[in-house]
Amino acid sequence: MTNASPNIPGISLSDWLAKKFPQAKKTTLRDMIADKRVHLNGMPAKSLKQIVEAKDKVEVVDASSVPMKPHILDEGLRILYQDADIFIVDKPTGLLTATDEKEQRPTTLKILTNFAQRTNQKAQVHLIHRLDKDASGLLVFARNVDAVSSLKKQFFYHTVTRRYDAIVHGIPKKPKARLENLLLEDPVTGSVAPTKDLRKGQIAILDYELIARSRSSKFSHVQCTLQTGRKHQIRVQLHAIGHPVCGDLLYRKSTQFGATGETPGRLALHASHLTLEHPSSGKRIAFDSPMPQTFSELLRK
């Protein structure tokens, strides 16, 4: 929290903040105002154009101390956390994360961008990682280029913790294991499969743990922690050991594991935990999203 104003009369709040945060871009300062992090004489500042006199008191509140109001946007997208650097959202199943400019369907990126531009027409939202359209759960988006750089480095060096809840068919023989595969995407269909081709395959690593099994032993709840981030990684790697994710119509054959109706009506994969380093403060911050109730219902069968 910043308490003292520079002893310079009659400067704009924009200039005051620029002196205090010389590395921050104008859009970041504008977002700080929109997020009500800047207080002038005890009241949230309304504009960067406000004048700061020598007698005035300016406070800049740390982002982590600002209470977050829940926001439910179009398509049921929920914002769990926002500040001048990042958005943390809980994506519902059936919503695309992002795609090309020609896509007419709603996407998480488009919805967030529209939301950010309500208070700042120049606001930008940047894609960092993705969730499958039929999966749900936690995603982080950047709000400025410095945050993009920080988050991209964290994902590259695997310092971000991502944990997923999945309901799979059958019971894994090992209660805990690390799965390592080379994965190759089909350029025509877009589906992914394990390969032994060292030149073309991309290494995919995840750790899973058996959490619970259904009464009938038809299904089990596993938690997967990603060590890499490949397309359809969890779905393909669990299928490769004989335990496809329930509701996965792309990788599970319809003749496997009984009736296709024994699903939660969707892909039973949910990004439930995310830990990362805040791009500005450097603090480790963590977020959780509970597993959907429909997943638990399968375990009662």
C-alpha cells in the first residue's frame, strides 16, 4: 500500500502513478483505476485525469487485498479473480477457450475481452493456455504484455501447478503412477494418439492418483497433475492405460465399458486447481474449483 503523495502540486493522477510505477503501461494504470485499487483521499479514484494536489493522499492497494466480487458472464463463464494483470476464470463445459477470428461461436477469450472493454475500450486479454471445449474448470488469462511474458515463462518451466479431476471407466491397477508418452496429432482429424516416433512425438507427462471408486467398481475418480501441457493429454494418456474418461466420445469406443448412457452427460474432466506466481507481486497464488456434482453421482453407481 502506497501512502505518501509526491510533493508536487497540481499533477494528474496519471502522472503521479507513472512516477510511482515507471514500468507500468498506461493500460495497466487504467485497469488499476477500474479495479478500484487507487484511492484518492480515502475514496476510489474515478479517472486518471483527476488532479493530485500536495495536500492529497493517494493510496494504491495491493491486488491480493482487494475483495473480489463474483462475476457471471455470458455462457455461464465465472470470473473468480481479476486485477490489472490477470483474470482467473471457471470455464463451463461446452464453451471454447479461443479460436481463430473467423469463429462465430462464443469463446472464453471473446467474452472476457468484451467484459474488460466495458470499462476500458483499449483493454486487451491474452490467451495463455487452453481447456478442451467439453472440459470445464480453471484458466488464467493475461491483461498486459508483461503478464504474458511472466505466465508464458512459468508454463514453459512447469512451475504452474494444474490439477484435474476425472471420472474414468474401470479401476486403475496402480493407485498412483506417472504416465509418460510421446503424443502425435493427426493433421487431418485433429485427434491425438501415442506414438513411438521420437522425431515427431511430443513428450507428455502426468501424475495420477486414485481418489475413490464407485460402488459397482465400474468407475473411479482420479486426480491428474500435469507436468506438461499437450493437446488432449489427460484423455489420451488415461485411454492408453485402459481407463478412458467418462463421456469422451472422441477417444472411447462406443462398444467399450457398457452402455454409453452411463456418463454424466458431458466429458467428465474438470480443471480443479491452479497455482501460479503473480506476475507483478511474485507471490504464489492458488485457486480451486469444486468437482461438478454430476461427477460424484457416477461414483454412487
